[in-house]
Amino acid sequence: MEEDITILNMESGMLSTPLKNNYTSLPSTSNGGNSVWTDFSNDNGYVMNYDAHMFNTMGTSSAFPPEFSPEFSPPQEPSPTPIDQGNYNTPNNSNSNNNNVAPILNDSAGATASTAGGNQKAFVPCKVCGDKASGYHYGVTSCEGCKGFFRRSIQKQIEYRCLRDGKCLVYRLNRNRCQYCRFKKCLAVGMSRDSVRYGRVPKRSRDRMQEDVRVTSMTGESEVDTEVEKHQLALYDIILSVSQAHHSNCNYSEDKVRNLAHRPMHFPIERRFGMTNGEGLLPVGNIIEQQKIIMWETLSQYITPEVQRVVEFAKRLPNFTEFVQGDQLVLIKGGFFEVWLVRMSRMFDIQFGTMTMCDGCFLGRDQLDVIYNTDLVTAIFQFAVGFNNMHLNDGEIGLFSAVVLLSADRVGLADPKAVEKQQEKLIEALKLQLTRNHSSDPQALSSLILKLSELRSLTARHNDVLMWYRANYRRLKLPPLFSEIYDIPREDAAMGVGDVAVSSTHQINSNSHESPVTNHAAALNYPQYVVDGKGPMMEPTLKPDNVV
């Protein structure tokens, strides 16, 4: 019996309720039409964290071998994709649990039409793979397979990697072969968690679905819209890589700081200096300066690991490692404080006047005033309030951090034009995300560009504060990488217990930066980076990961 063709019921357009099923497999029909189920619960694929705004849980994925050809011959007869078990959305399944689906229902008995050329069917293609769409999911007409794939990707924090060049074709028969390109295609055609709607499908969305209807021959080829503008796909490559780099190398993403246990930071001033002598008198010297030194040393134990994370973030930015190493150093040293402030913005509490670190330890305004100065601290809090009021998600914060880092006007750049070219691409990618996620605020990008000037002003004030620490470097016991990033001189005689001099044989240990130490005498070491005695401390951190 001939199958009835179903299209969107423009009169009802009602949405269903959320699905509760957990999915750990993905169907494929690339093996002669037989369903092939790929297990996504193992650890054999390229899997890492992703943007916290988009993802709430961890997940894993399997990578497909690269021997498949991207060539495509359209199928002779479009057939429905194997649907995840329990995820059918038909008129007879009134208890379907799907919070983002506009069900495709029979509009009338005349869904089929006869023409001189033969029987014709109304066909709504999936925007991602071209298969038969089942509804309006995450803001786009898509099939059950792509809807489920996108849902799993954003719920399980899956980070994909393409085994080829990031330009794989995505169509029904091969859509499971490269999850990276499939997810990029989902984003490129407009899929977004923010596009989930409840209630009736808006008229504009219904009109879009109506425009997507394709009339195809039952025995002929399907007219499948699989072409997406190349420039936009390149921007989504940037968005994906930067967002993944940010989430993997930032301890202040939304999901990581949500449940922090807050406690005051401890400064062992008495242990370092001694507050009284045997007669109960204060030791010689200015107690405020002693507090300033020990607080600065303690804070350095938290900031040093962030230097390494910003370096790793930079190395994963598109084309960053193609800059000459001198320019890489200039960009990181010149932009670290600004990137750190952007990442730390959500950790400033204007109501209680605190700055909280990644382990929950916090400093109060009075302590920050001692470490820096009142004017700088006030300006930092004002920046944080304004930045937080923009309500950026972690992916957007990562993109903005990349824009901040790749500033072509840093003093000392050998090739500023190359840096400017990459920054323009990042700004364009950021604009695309802001347009999609903040459509009600057309000035969002302009506001962020103004933040660049504000950050530069804060950097100038911060450099003024650093002058005191540079002048008093003999009294300080700082981690080598911290001294390097802020250009604070060091010498062997001034180093604390466990610190090491720069040498051609020393190997630095990076394992310790997962747990910052508040004891000023404890050293932060970094193992996989061999320090070259002829170069700055940061140079080895910029070597490619496969170079020993």
C-alpha cells in the first residue's frame, strides 16, 4: 500500500513535550541500507569538553576511519532515517516527549498529486543531510537523525575532530562518518539550543517550512539542498575550534564554577615575616609592604597556571602557531592580563566586593586594594559588571578572548598585518554568533569592541602597579613563568624553596597547576617543557605539542 506523505499541519503547529530517553548510539544507513549502530559510549574517539553554554554533561564519541570517499551520488529514493528507539513523532503517537519539535502531520488527504509526468510527492528535506524532515527542531527543519545527533552533542559536551580537512560533505548516506563536519553543518544551517520554542510554531517558521517543500518524483532523484556558503562554513570552523580551545583551557567556564565552595584565601604572613619579636614589638619595615609582598606571592600561585592555560588556548587558535615565535610571545605577554580579566569577570562579586579563584578561595576588596591599588581595583570591578551585563555564553567569551589576544597593535610585533588578518576573521566569527544569540541587541558587537579600549586602559594601570614589584624583585619569591609574563626580574639568590633557575637541562612540571598552592614557598613546576637557557621562560611553552 502506498505510504501517505506527511507535511506540516499549518493550522495546529503544536509542539510536543521533552524526551526523557538517554541515547548512546547513532544509526547509519551507509551499509547497503542496513541499519548500523555505532556505540558512542567508548573512549576510542577524539573527545574533549566543549562550550558550557551549549553543553551540560560529558560524553564520548567514536571516530570513523578516513578511508571513505566524499563523493556523492544522490539516492534514487529518499527513505526515512532509522529513528532512535522511542523517538517517533507521528500523529498516532500523542504521548511523544519532544520539546523542540513541530510535528509534521497530514495536512490533507491530497498530500499526493498526479501530474502528466507521474506521481509526485511533497518532500521537506532536512537542512543538514537532505533526508526527509520530521519537523522543526532547534530552529531548523531537520530529520530525526540530525535532531538526535545535535541534541546528544550539546547535552554530552562532545568535542569532535575531523580526520580530513574539515570540509566533508554531509548527506544522508554518509552523515555519520564525520561528526565534526556534521555538527558544523548543524550550526551553519542555524541549529541552536536558543531556537527551541514552546507552543505554536511561529508563522515565520511555518512559512520557512512551506518554502522548503520540494516536489520530487517517487522514482526520480531527490532535490536535496546540501550546499552551504563556503565562507560561512569557514566561520563555523573558527567558532568550533575557538570554543573548544576555550572550554578545554579555562577554569572559569560556567559549568566549572557553578558549585564552588567559597572560603577566604589564607595569607601566611606571620610564618613568612613574623609579626612580633620576643618583646611584642613589630619587626623592622613597613607591615603594609610585607602584606603586599605575601599577598602578591600567594596570588601568583593561582595566576601562574592560568598563564599556561592561556598559552595552550593560544596554540589552538586558528593559524596562531604560524606566526613567528617572537610574535607569539609578544601577543601572549601583552594580552595575558586582559584575557585573564575577561575569564575572571564572572568571579567578581560587586555586592560582596570579592574576587573568587577557581578553587573557591576569595579575596576581599581591602586585600585587593593592598595587592594593586584602590583605583585599579575599582576600575576592574566596573569592567566586570559591564561585561557580565552583556550575558555572553562561554563560546562567545572564548571568541572575544581570542580577539583580545590577537591585537595587531601590540608593541614589538614583527608582522602586525598577519595578526590583523586573523583578528578580522575572529571578529567576523564573533559577529555571527552575536547576531544569532543576541538578535535583540544589535549593538552587542559594538559594545564588545569598546571593551577592548577599556581593557587596554586597565593594562596600562596594571603596568603602573607592576613597577613597584619590579623595583622590589629581590624581596619576592615568585614562580618563574609568573615573573616572565609580567617582566619581573629574578635571580637565583631571590628564589624561594623549590624554585629553579633557568637552565638548559631543567624540565618544567605542569601537573601541579591543577591545584593552586597558597603556600608562598611551594614551587610550580612544568615537566613537558624543556627550558632553554638562551631564551625566555615562555618560549618552550610555545613549541608544538609533538616537539620534545
